[in-house]
Amino acid sequence: MLVAAMNPCPCGFLNHPEKSCACHPNTVQRYHQKVSGPLLDRIDMHIEVSPVKYHELQDTKSSESSQAIRLRILAARQIQQKRYAQQHGTYANAHISRKQVEEFCKLKPDGQGILQMALKKLGLSARAYERILKVARTIADLDGSNSIESQHISEAIQYRSLDRSN
Ligand SMILES: [Zn+2]
């Protein structure tokens, strides 16, 4: 699994809630273009992380425990193992081929509409399109849903923030 991080711009303050970015838009664009499109296409999820404020770090409000998250993930993995039981060498959504995407990541008409609109607006590649469908399948599995609903596809599109900013 590859996990990578980069600054939003050379000065590091683009989209910062309090500080202002000193970079020219062209500089930001050039900076983003250092990471090639084909490489970005191969990364399933891009997420923009904003700075955490000190009082938020101290927040003791209980969030979902790692144990509870682990159980949800295990359940989703089991759903996938079952789904691909007849598919030799495949046991997770991330591994499925283009043909299998067509078979296992079917969208309802409303989901298709959302994805088509996003593709047109963001100018996504065929590779990014497949990634979105696989991630949406996984989000639906985590949700315990047999079908990929519009909220699952919308969430998956949210995880292409670098395509969006380009
Ligand atoms: Zn900047």
C-alpha cells in the first residue's frame, strides 16, 4: 500500500483557514504538475487535510474507536471475499479488472448521472473513472449495502481532490 503526502503549494498555506498563501496561481499549478497525471490516476484516494487547531487536539469528545472501525473493515473484507469467491486470484475490490468493474460496480441511474457529471466537469481519465467505481464499491461494502447508492459514488468522487483542483 502506498501512502504519500505533499504540501498544497510551495509555501504550504494554500486553503489554510488563518494564514494566506504567498504563491502565484501559476506557481501552484506548476507545483501540482510535478506529480504526473498517470501517477495520480493510480492513487485511489486524494484527501486534502486542513490544519488541526490546538483546542481540537484537546477535544476529548469520543469518536468511533479503532476497534469498532476494525470490525467494520473486517466485515467489508468478508463481503468482498464472498463476492469474488468464484474469481480466481481476486479477493478485494482494489484487485478487480475492467471487466469485473462492469460486472460488480453497477450504478443505478441517479449514480450514473452523478458520475457522468463529475467526469465531464473534472475531465477524469478512464483510469480515474475505474478507481472511483472501485472506491464507491468499497464505501458501499463498509455501509453493508449490496448496491452502490448515489451517496457512495458522491463520496468516492470527493476522494479525487487533486483531479478536482486540476
Ligand atoms: Zn502557497
